Amino acid sequence: MYTQFYGLNEKPFSLTPDPRFLFLSESHREALAHLLYGIEQGEGFIAITGEVGTGKTTLCRALLQRLGPKTEVAYVFNPIMSGEDLLRAVSIEFGLITEGYSRADLNDQLNQFLLESSREGRRALLIVDESQNLDPATLEEIRLLSNLETSSSKLIQIVLFGQPELDEMLDSRGLRQLRQRITVRWSLSPLNAAETRDYVRHRLKIAAGKECNLFTDKALREIQRRAHGIPRLINVLCDRAMLVGYASGTPTMGPDSINRAAREILSVRSRRHPWRTALRRAFPAAILLAVAVGALSWYGVVGKSPQSVEGESSAPPAVAVGPPSAAAIEAFSVQAESPAGEVETATSDWKFE
């Protein structure tokens, strides 16, 4: 919509993990170097972790483009499966037959395939994206795959990409055997202010085919402040800011465009969860009502004389209810903000403040 207005050949801030737009910050450059070194040296296990939106999948796609024809790759991007299902998925990725095969048959066939690949000088690589979704039993199945080896080298190398929850799993005592086999491990970091500036300008340059600085320095600082250096959030914010600029006919985006874009995004989030707004509005009234009822109940009991209380001994005993405590109010506030059973959407990761 706005590409022609800004002289662009394509959208610069699409959320698809296009390796052409890969920006190598210091952390991403180190991660890619670790990956290439580990694969070249024949290391058995490699683990790359990073927060949501830091560019793990884009890095993975860039790695796939840099692998030569001598590398057989099995890429599993949805690892929510049992150990046997994972074994079938890996076999299918390597082009092997799985229909009608038992678990033992699958293991024997995969082992034979890996031995033949090794004899022919080809490398076998298994890449598992979103590895934090693996359960411990499936991770153990992956560890057993690493047992396929000759006397001098591993028959298969395994790269795990995942969120920080993967680090927590790997650091658990139950997975210590797997952790000890991971020889290359790296964690991606968010972009700093200078990297955010270069990241935005890099994507604009790719989309325009030339230098194209559509965001002022103040706008770039505001992007860093609001997106906290997370590439996916930067993309969302910049894309909306350019749409705002196009709608208002603004050739260059300043901090006002960024602030307006952030407000619009948060407004969309509120419309998707109208019950949250209703709860927030109802919360102060509920607290006042609870305080009033508690005060009336408390004064109703305390205000009676001993004689009047004795005269009502046949009635059910009164229960004194005092004003709600600060802890109770805080608990109610937490429940109002995050009701039990809520399924968070991708918008819950936004940190536009």
C-alpha cells in the first residue's frame, strides 16, 4: 500500500523470516559463526536460544542457504510429537520410506542411510526449530540419535533452536546427559540502540535497492525505547508507522509517527480483548463496594452493646468482615488483569510503553 509512496520495491518490515533481510548484529554474527564452526568441525550437538522475536528462524534460514550440496538436511519446525513420530519425521525429511515400518525398522534404516552418507563424504544435519516445545522423552530420543557414530566421527549432527525455556530444560538434572553432549551453545541478545538504527536502515535499503532513510534519528531512538531491541517488534512498529505516514502524507517518520503507531497497535489489542477493559473499569467500583460492605458489617457488630449481643444469643453468630487487606486487593488486581485459563495471543509480547 505504502511502498510506491515511499519509493520501495517491496515491504521492508514483513514478519516473514526472509534471509535476504538478515541483519547480523554482533550477537547474530557470533551465533552464525558458532553454527558454522560447529557444523564444520563435526560437533554432535549445537543449541541456539533467544527470546521471542529475536530472529532465530531467520538465522536458521540463513544457515540453510550457506550449507553446501554435500550436506543432507532434515528440518523439523513443529516438534510437538512423540519420539517415534519425530523419528518418522526425520526419516521423511531424509527421503526415506516410513509407511509400515516399526520403530526398530526406522532406526535400522536411518542408521544405514547415515552410514552410506558418511562413506560418500556427505554430512547429515538435523535442525529442530522451536525446540522448547519438545517434551523430555522426545529430547531423549534426539539424544539417542546422537549415538549413531563411527569410531572417529558422528553420523548425524543436531542443531536445536529454541526460546529461553529450552535453556531451562537443558539445565535440569534429568537432561544432564544431553547437556553434556552440547559442545556449542549460544544465546541471542536484543539489539542495542545503534544496532536498531542500523537494522531499520538495512531493511529499508534492501527494500528500496538504495540508501533510504525514512526515519529521523529521534524516531529511531523512540523505536528502540518502545520495541526494546526485539527485531519482530521493531518490524511491527515500523510497518505501522509507515502506514500512518502514508495516510497523513508524511514523507519522513518522526517520533510522533512512532508514538501514534504504538497507540494504534495497543488500541487493536484492547479491541481484541474487550473484557479486559471492562474488568479494569469495574475494578475500582468493586473495591469501593467491598470496602463499604466490610465497613458496615464491622461497625454493625462492634457498635452493639454487650447486652444487645446477649439478647440475640438464639440468632446465628455474626461474622465480622473487615476492610479488604492490601494483599487481597493486589490478588484481585492480578486476577482482573490475567484471568485463569486465558490463551495469550502474539500481541501479549508487545512492550510498547
